[in-house]
Amino acid sequence: MSYESELLDINTEKLLADILYFIRNYIIGLKKEGVLVGLSGGIDSCVVLKLCVEAVGKDNVLAVILPEKDSDSKNIKDALKFADSLDVRIIYKKITPFLWLLGVYNLYPPSFIIKKSLQEKFVKKEIDKISKRNKEDIFIANLEGHSDKDLNKGIAYYRIKHRIRSSILFYYSELNNYLFVGTVNKTERITGFFVKYGDSVADIMPLNSLYKTQVIKLAKFLKIDESIIEKQPSPDLIPGIKDEDMIGLPYIKLDLILFGIENNYTDNDIIKVSNASQTEIDRVKKIIEKSEYLRAWPIGL
Amino acid sequence: MSYESELLDINTEKLLADILYFIRNYIIGLKKEGVLVGLSGGIDSCVVLKLCVEAVGKDNVLAVILPEKDSDSKNIKDALKFADSLDVRIIYKKITPFLWLLGVYNLYPPSFIIKKSLQEKFVKKEIDKISKRNKEDIFIANLEGHSDKDLNKGIAYYRIKHRIRSSILFYYSELNNYLFVGTVNKTERITGFFVKYGDSVADIMPLNSLYKTQVIKLAKFLKIDESIIEKQPSPDLIPGIKDEDMIGLPYIKLDLILFGIENNYTDNDIIKVSNASQTEIDRVKKIIEKSEYLRAWPIGL
């Protein structure tokens, strides 16, 4: 069997049964009366929502959509349409006022905030400026502290959004005694490609052991709309920035590298099947190491 | 050596040196340029703030005070006075507007919200009502889901406050590239006496391995104001509710039980030194077990 097909060699039917059992089991174990999912309109949260509906029935599922000023309008539409298609209850609440209250939008000039057309250009220029000044790549710099003031401003600007979201998701889940089901997948978890205490929090994480490419396979099996599956994945936190812009690798290549590392393949083997360069493999290893502390309980003495 | 003196037999000078090294070490390791502490005016956050000042000097420390409508005015005053006495920079920001935005204060009647004098009475009545209806004690019910609607409303009402706080604390720490130093102590950690992803989040937790009674000893060594040390500890989330009301045990007794369990003493030995009953010991063991999932990365499949 080839390496790539090994990565994708998951028994989808068994996997689905395991996940449904897993969700039901925690509802019982934690004495909850339903489940809640934060829905962005991206593939991961749509898959999780669908899984929850399969696990406990649409009447026990609450989809919470929390867009803000910078959210891609296509994602908002997709989220609403998808939740509607499953006929689950929806809470739709803009978090924009919370971000204004904290002064988040004041970090950048009003032209960036107001004119959608200028945003992507502005962001690209800002990232170029920061990249030129710093030797280290931005994704790695993101995983630890950095003295570049513009980079820190950008980090503060995007991370608060997911943290406000998780606070609100916990609020509604507690009010309803619902299980808060999160959406982080294995690729994100291993690379630290999440906002610590933002999207990385929940009661349970059913995609925890699935690489992104495996989530895509599961999405197809679940007959999630093609337009959601084929949309380029994006954290939807900074206008115009896609997942692959941040990670610097296409998901299939990244997953093949991660899968190779997980299974103790030699770098040469990984290079052969993934077409990655040695530099790319070394970078991924560095990312895994540098993101270790993000996955743990706050470091204690 | 007696059991109680064993619990308090910490070498304060060595401990202090270890904590200061620990804080400095993570500032360097995570490439931060200062530290940030959320200050409530209680003993734990005051101790942590003082430790940070000792570790990195007052010019590199930011104290963030985030009160809301229900906050005890004595705590707010203590927080401001203590931060002032250490001459650190202060950010003072009321989170009340955030809670209004989300509708949190609308969960209870306006009389509860507006009249401070009625609050404590109202809360006691509400808790009595919930307690009478349920066999399990409220603290344990708090650790998992529960079908009592009034209990869930209360839980949602108090937990969101610490979650909004932690979101804001991360925001300011990222904006400044500061290390976010948390305040959870060992007693709280082991018993789940924290708000998951509320006060339980930070970059590092210097009190992580100190029981509450050991924190008090350290506070005296650090010459923290007597009035702060002697104040009855309170989460300051619900008017009138103190730590011991929620835990149902005085801290010294609780710590002696926890210390005994940690050191594999027999229940009979624990009873002898702590004056706890078998029922109390069993309850603490149940609390430890039920709170296990709160300390972990969200449960994955």
C-alpha cells in the first residue's frame, strides 16, 4: 500500500460509529441534555455539527454562529444555510460589539476597518513588512513571544476573536446544560494551528485524532455540500488569510509529513512520498516542538 | 514531626528562589518582554503580583484589574491599593458592559442586579432552593452537567465572568508580548475549584504546587498586607459567596485531607490529624475524581 493511501486508509463507517458512540458516551458521562457546536461555515465545524445531529438527533443540537466585522460573508451564509439544512436550532450573534468595547478594531486605521475592498491589500502589505524585518517565519514566531510590535498587534487582533467566541459558547452550553463540542483536528492540534484557549477549548473534540485530509474524507462520506468541502480552508480571523498562507504548506503535504513523523518513517521516506524538502520537514518538526506548551495545562512550577 | 506541621514545612526562602527562577526562565524561554497578572485583590493574585515584581522588577509588570457590577468593592480597593504600593502599571477596565451585551445580568430580576443590599439575601435563598431540590451537593453538581435549570443559570452567570476576564488578559498580554501569569493554587487545581478556561488559563502558574495554606505562609513571608491575608477568601463572582461556602470545608481541613491523600496516608490517619469525618474524606475523593476532566486538554476520541 502506498504511503499516501495509508494516510487515507481509514474505515469511514467504523470511524463514524466510533465518533457517534464517543459523543453519546460523554453526554451521558457528563450528564448533559444536548450538544452545542460553534459553526463557522468551514468544513471542520460543519462535519462536527453533522456528527452531532447523527449522534443525538436534531432536536438536541444547538448551532451557534458568532461572526464579526471581518468574517467572510460566504462563510456566514454557508454556516446559516448548513444549520438550516440540518434543521437545528440556531443562535446567531455578532461579536463585533464586544471587540469594539475592548478597542480591538482601533488597533488598525479606520480605512482598514471600514472598506472591505482595502482589507486584503492592507493585510498583505502588513505581513510583508513584518516578514522582511524578521528572519524567522511568522508562523513559528506566532508560537512564542516576539519583540516585533506590529506582529504582536496582529496576534492580539486575531486571537481575541476566538477567545470571545469560546467564552460565549461556554455560556450558552452551561445555560442549556449542553455538551460543548469542539472542532480542532489532529493536524491543527499537532502544529499548534489553533488559538490557545480560543478554538482549542470545548468539553470534547471528536476530530482530535483525524488529520485534515481525513476530515475531508469523512466530510465526503457524510455528504457535506461540495461547496463547503472545496472551499479553501481559512481561520477567517484576518481578511484574505487562508490556512495554507499561515502554515506555508498545502494540507496534503503537511499531513503526509506529520503522518510520516508519527509513524517513525525516515526523512528520506517522507521526502519520497510527500515531495517535501528536508527544510520543510525540519520546519514541521520545529513547529511541533515549539507548539508543545500550547497543548498543556499552564506550565506549573 | 506532626502531620499539620509537615504540610506547612516548606522552606520559604528556597521556594521563593525557585519561583523567581521559574518566572524568569519562562520569560526567556517564551521570549516575552514582561509579565501580566490579573489582580482581584485576593491573596493569591496579590502573592503572584509580588512574586512577579521580585522576579523582573516593577517596570516590567502590568497589573490588570477587571471588576464588574457584583465585585466586592473592598476587593477592588485592595487590588488598586496593592498594585499602587508596588508601583506597577495598572490597567483598570470594568467588564460590566461585556456582560450586559451578552445578556448575563438579565438572567436575574432587576432588583437583584440593582440593589446591593438585597443581593446576598437573594443568593442565599436561591442556593437553598436548589439545594433542597437536589440530593447531590452543589459543588459536586457544579463539576458536571445537571438538569436543574436554576443551577445551570447560576453556573452560566458566574463562569462567564472569569472567561471574559481571561480573554481580556490574553489580549493585553499579547499586545505587549508579556507573559500571562496565572494564580491557580494546588488546592484549587486538585479540587476543580476554578472556572475551566476562566481563571485556570495563563502561560504559567507559579502557585501550581502550593496548597492554599502554603500560599498563606508564603504571603506572610512576602509581607503582603495583613488585611489581604486575613480577608475570607472568595471567588468574588456571586455576591456573598465565599470559597468555604462552596467547598464546604475550611481550607486547613481541606488541605490536610488533600495532603494526606497525596502522601498515601490511611483514612484513619487523615481523620486523626485533620478532624475530618469519613464522609468528608470520601467527598473530597469524589471531588478529585469528578474534576479530573477539567484539568485536561478537551477529551478527544
